[in-house]
Amino acid sequence: MISLLRKDAFIPSADTIKNYIMTSFNDSQKKVASILQNTSSKISFTIDAWTSSNNFSFLEITAHLVTENWEIKKFPFRFY
């Protein structure tokens, strides 16, 4: 459909999109790890667990910290 609307549009392959997503995820994971390891503030964790109506269990752990500029940062870590 995109090709019909615009002949010069570039449509990446599924592998290209997968590689982009994996690279972005790994870069983000490294940034978060660096922030958490190098922070001078205390880190607080919250945990939330629930079950969906179709019986899937979910658990989320979130790290919270306050930066030197008094910004609140949250980093969610989700586990199913």
C-alpha cells in the first residue's frame, strides 16, 4: 500500500527493523545501567503484581531516583 501511494518510499525488511529495535534496546539498557551505577542518590524500588482477566500474571519492578538537578527519574523493569 505504501508503494502504491509513494513509489520512492523505502520499506525496510523485517530483519532490518528487528536489528534496529535490538540495537536501540541494548543502547537504552546500557544507559540505564550506567545511570543507576553512577548515581550519588539513593535508589528506591516499587513492586506491583497483578493477574489479568485471562489469568496471565504480571510483575513490574520500578527503580526511582532523584538526580542532582532534583529531577525524578523512573526506570521500569517488567517481568511476565
